[in-house]
Amino acid sequence: MSGQSKEYREYMKSDSWERKKRERLKIDGYKCTACGYSAKPNVLMVHHLTYARLGNEDEWKDLVTLCPICHRKIHNMLRRRQAPE
């Protein structure tokens, strides 16, 4: 997410986010939901499917576990879709 707000950056350092992130990793069995890569929790990333409920995310609906490669691919794809034509 480019141009991250101060609110977002602070939240991503919070204990609340750490708890939600750990819960989503556990739900996904510590595997990337895109490619199935299994790794230690500190390697995997938890991606927001939506920022609409930032700080009040539903771990089941708003978050997904991704490996760094798939996470980068998702963000690259989203940037291309948002680029002006």
C-alpha cells in the first residue's frame, strides 16, 4: 500500500494487529493461501483484503496469509489495475 497513512503505520505496529495477524496465520495453517508455501510465522505475511475495517478486521473475511512472493504479486497486480490508462 503506497502512501500509507500515519494511522495505518501505527496500527501495523500495535499489539492488536499482532494478535489478529497470529490468529489469521493459525487459521491458514501457517501456509500461503495462494501457493501453499509453508513457512515459519515470521516469514509469512498477512494481507488485508480490505482496509474498510482497519483496526476492527474480521480475521475470516478481511485478512489472508501470503508468502512474500505472492504478496508482492498481489500488490503489483493491484497497482496495475489502479494505474490510469
